[in-house]
Amino acid sequence: MTSRQGTLTVERMCQLAQVSRAGFYRFLQPHPTVEEDMTVRSLIQQIVVENRRRYGCWRVKEDLESRGWVVNHKRIARIMREDDLLCLQQRKFRVTTDSRHSLQVHLNLAWNMKLTGINQLWVADITYVRLPTEFVYAALILDGFSRKVIGWAVDRSMTSALTLSALRQAIAQRQPLPGLVHHSDRGLQYASADYVRVLRQYGMELSMSRAGNPYDNATCESFIKTLKVEEIYANHYRDLDDLRANFQVFIEQYYNRHRLHSALGYRSPEKFEEALAAAPDRGRGGTAILSFSGHGEIFQCNGEQPTGHSPTHCLDESPAGYSWAGCSPAEPACASPAEEIIWRKGKFE
């Protein structure tokens, strides 16, 4: 065959035969046997059913690789489409935060923090759930580094008592050291005197998103989307007790322990924290770094700056009424989870 090819290239021969180069190389590759194809299809069905149709093709691909099967994501998507196993679709987002109050709001400390461990940043938010006869509300707190849900509560009223219940659960579970940053939106529940008093009692720094900017709390918003798409929209709850029981299973037994998280190198939050604890030079807490623009020029003077100094933040980042507490001098740079831990798959395996 080689002698007959002469000086013709593969590209030229494909042109003469009127076939694509991709098709030619695909023809040379060994095709999977019927037995292998059936095994892969069965494993995909098993993974999707075990996760109650919560996984897309990328998470199925990672799960297959953990079982020793390397399968292209396009093939997985095709099989899932053919077998009607595609994941559930999300619904439109609705705004529920009421920030029209006269209580103090605080500077956004979280948006440029470089986290180096757990218990440096907690993110909190509230969402609603529609039951057959009423609306109920869920308050949630996540660790910003591991994305683990560390506190949650469900009730019929969206008051500070709801958010305090989730906060106390998180404190009891994690026992954080002073200096932790608690980030939320500007909602009345998080700005209330009772909630702020508990935060101050445990030495936490307050941080709030900018007005009308949900991206400032993207980590918690992302979990709420996951909660709604993979749990709430996929079920019909009889009442509040039934909802609370299902939340317990989804959050504590499924999401924290088993669900693969793309931002954690396709680990579950608990697996990620276990790997973090086993890694050298990685403690329980550590120190996060506040490295935003003009950091060294911020003054703790109740929002006023000395004469001759221009503001160091954009107007939408330092509105009137913000607290300047918690802004410490810059520290030496160190790795963020995205740089050193999260994106290096297999680092701790």
C-alpha cells in the first residue's frame, strides 16, 4: 500500500476519494464492540438514575472515569439523549431580596478575597419554595472555599429568626475562629440588629453585595440554582415537614457527600475538605487575603478620607453608609483554590 501511495498525501487522497480526513481517521480507529457499547450504556443509565437525573454529560464522564472507563463526552451526551436521560432544565430566576431598609449595610469584602482554606469566608442567602398551599423560605450558609453547606433552615416566614437558625447551625458545626468574613446580600434579615449581634459575638466581619448585583454572591446563588433544579423542581412536597425531610437528604447525604462539584476538581465538598486536611501546610483555617484595588489607602474613619486623598473604590463599591471595619493591611500573596488546589485534578489522590 505504501508503494502505491507514492508521493500522495493523506489529504490529497481524501480529496480524490471525496471523503473527509476526519472520516478517514475515524475509519482507522477500532470500533467498540457490542458488548462494550452495552456496558457503557448500562453504566451511564446507572449513574444518571443514582443521581436522579441531576448529572449532565460532564459529570457522568467524570464518574465513568472514576470507575475506570474513559468515554468521550459527546458519546455520553448522545447516549443520554437517545435514552431520554438528559438532566432537568432550570427555570427562570426570581428576585426575593428586600434591601429597601434604613439599616446599615457593609463594604463588600468578599469580592476580591483570595481564600487559602475553609472557615475564611461564609456566604449566605435566602430562597423560596412553593408548596401546594403556601410559600415557605429556606436560609442557607456555605463555606466559600469548599462550597459545603454548613447551615440551613426552612420556615414559613422570611424573618431574621430564619437566618439566625441557619447561622447557629453553621457556628455549632464549624466553631470558627474570629476574623471570618460573613457575606450576604443587603436583605433586611442579614442587616437586622439580632443577626449582626451574633456575628459580632463570634468575631465575624460583615460583608454585603452591591445593590442589585447577585454576581457578588455567585457561590451561594449557584448552589440555590442547583438546589432548585436538582431537588425542588424534581419533586412535589406535601407540606413543610416533607420539604424539610427531603432537604435533609439532599443537602446532608447527597450534595455534601456525593455530588461532584466542577469547581472542586469534580469532588464532593466533603471529599475536597478531606483532601485539603490531608495535604501538607493546609490547616483548618488560615488567613485569607484582601487584595482589592487601592487596598493600602483605605482608612478606618467612618467613610471619610483625609484631605488630599482621592477615593480608592468605584462609587458603586463604597456607597454612603458602608462600614470600613475589617479592612486590614495587605499580606503576602499566596495561592487561591483556583490556582493551586481546585484546578489540579488528582492533586491529593
